[in-house]
Amino acid sequence: MSRPMERLRLALALGLLAGALPSCAPQARSPAPPVDVPGTFSRTGTQAAPDRWWLALGDPQLSALVEQALAGNMDLRVLWDRLDQAAASARREGAAFWPSVTGDATATRTRWKTRDEPPTYASTIVLGVAAAYEVDLWGRIRATVAASDLETRATREDLEAGAMTLTASVASTWYQIVAQREQVALLEAQIDTNEKYLDLVAQRFRHGKVTAIDVLQQRQLVEATRAEKVLAESRLRVLEHQLAILVGRAPQAPVALAGGRLPALPHLPATGLPADLVRKRPDIRSAYLRLQEADQHVAAAVADLFPRLSLGAGAETSSEQLRDLLDNWLATLAANVLAPLLDGGQRDAEIRRTRAVASERLHAYGQAVLLALGEAENALVQERQQQLYLTSVEQQLDLAAKATEQTRQQYVQGSPDYLRVLDALQSQQQLQLQRLQAQRDLIGFRIDLYRALGGGWELARPSNTPEAAARP
């Protein structure tokens, strides 16, 4: 074996031995949340909600809309694209673990010409191969690659959080549409009732039993109800446009079938412990992973203070004839140590910057935990209070219906006070609208609770995207 090849093998062995040395760079932390996490929630149920939480509402139309949104929502596809970018960046950073090998080929032809002599030509063909490898003595490369991998994992959690928010938005918009449709139907029924009252007042006016003021007031109530119906239909169209965009379609495209109903509220799900929520919520996991990523950047900045060892090897052959090209080789082997001596404080400043970023990520992690706990507690409190409010509204509505009927009978029997009839009728109709809105808000608070408790289903890439089609 030639002496250059022996030296090359010796250098590579030394490089592998140096790469096996333990890293002197600081290791990443695994900190607990920088906030006090309570032991229990204020309320909890006994039945565990399914991972695909919308199935607990028992609404096939909602389930179909959610599946459409997970496959077609453009914001969710943007998050898939960001995940692809992060994964590609991680692969790029991981390439630093491997030697880089480059090759080159050069062909030259030279012409000499002297006076009174014919020209002379010479050809040269050169082939070369060069390899370079940085020995990661202090863990700088390992920390950089680990940071990139953590960024990819955090981006995946962002995707999961985006899907959770999307499903809640679809459910909320859908039940707003259902409630708005019921409101339009309710207003149509109220218009019909008000027109009947108008006929009653007009008949009494024709017999001279009441004044024209009673007729005018009832006509004004009819028109006011019609105007409210116009606004309700406008809100319904806007909500349908919003739902179409959520599932990835044009606003004019029909996405929601006719009908639908507000579901009965399922049993309160088991909320688990707040510590479980910290581990389950994808946005909290994302904040935690980004904190670890920042720690790895600190480790890389500290390792950058130490010298770098690089190994290089090359081989070159040249000949004037192609057939003789591989007969003679020139091999080179080099080791390079690069140590920072004076940089004007640049590396120290980078360490301070990365440590400040890590501190920021720690506080962001704590804030994410607090917000998640607050969202869960808010949903629990609001749902409980909304149930009490809805019970009160239903009791008021029952009393208002009785009052309306009694005042109507008194008016028919000759009572001249139509203002009491009008007040009772308006109060009843307003309470009908309030009950419908209260029922919708109650479902909305349950959706907020499901979202606050986090997701757990496996999110698959939409199969109808070019990226998915290109994957094995």
C-alpha cells in the first residue's frame, strides 16, 4: 500500500476518534413550566371525550364538514408547507455530519507559435477528487442539528394546533348557521303572529272600539320584525360564506346542507388533571420544543468559542492522453485547526443573544400554559352559568306566554289598553330569540371546552395535494 494512502487512513481514524469525544457544550434543559399548575380543575365529568371530539355531538353533517376542512382548508395547507420546509432544513443541517466530497475535471489545449515555425499544440487532462470533514469536538454541529430537529417537531405541533383550531371554527360556524336558520324561521312565525294581531286591532278599529294609534303601533311591530328578518338572512349568508372558506371553497359554493339542528348538550367530558393538559395541548408542546431549541442554540454558541478541527484529503491525476490518465495520482492530506483569537466580542454577544432568546422562550412557554388553563376554566365556568341562564330564560318565556295570552283575551273582551298587549307580545318574542341565542351559546361554550382540552387524533396529510401525491 502506498504511503499517502496509509497517511489518509491514519488521519481518518484520528478524526473518528476525536468525533467520539464527549461534548463540552452545555446540554439542553427539560424544565417544568415556570408557573404554578393547579392540581385539579374546578369541574370535571366522568366520560372521556373521543379524540375526534366533534363525534361526541352526534351530528353527521358536522363530521362531514370537519373532514372537508381538514382536507381543503388553505391555512392548514400552509402549515403543511411550513412543516415540509422545516423538515428540509433539518436534513440540510444534518448533512454536516457527513464529509463533503467534490470532484472536478479540466481539459486544456495550449498552442505555441514562434516565427517561421509551425504551431505546436499540447493537451492536458486533469481529474481531481477532494474531501473535507469537520470533526465535531465540542458538539457545535450536534447542537445545531438538534435545534433544527426540534424546530421541525415544534412546527408539527403548530400544525396539530392549527387543525384543532380549525375543527372548532368549523363547528362554531356550523352551529351559528343552524341557529341563524332557526332564527329566520322564528322571525317568520313572529311576523305571522304579528299580522294576526294586526287584523285583530284593525277589526276593532273598524268598529270604533280603539283608536288609530293601536293600529299604527301594531303595524310598526310588523315592519320591525320584517326588518329583523332581513338582517338575520344577511347574517346567514355571511356565515355560509365563512364556512365555505373554512372548508377550502369559494364563498359562493354551497357547502352546508339544508336543515340541521342544535344538538342536545352531551355529558360533561372528563377534564383530567391540569398537568395532563400541559402534556396534551399541541400549542404547549410547541412552546416547550422551541424552548429546547433555544437551549441548543445556546450550546452551539458556546461551542463556537472553541477551536475547530477540519480534515481534508484530495487526489489528482493528469495526463496528456486520455488512456494514460489514471496511471499517475497525486494524493494530499491536510488537517486544519481554526481557533478564534480576537473577534471584537462577536461570539460573546451571540451567547448573550441566544440566552436571551432562551429566556424569552421560557416565559412564552409559561404564558402558553397559563392561557391553556384559563381557556379550560373559562369554558367550564361559562357553560355552567349558561345552563343556569338558559333555565331562567325558559322560565321567563313560559311566564311571558301566559301574560301575552291573558292580555290578548282581556283586549278581545273589551279592554281598551292595547299597550299592555303590545308590551307582552314584544317581551315574549324577544325572549324567544334570547332562548335560541342562549342555546347556541351553550353549544359554543362546549366547543370551546373541547378545544381547550386539546386534541389527540392522528392528523394525516390531505391525499389530494401535489405534495402527498409525490410521496411514496
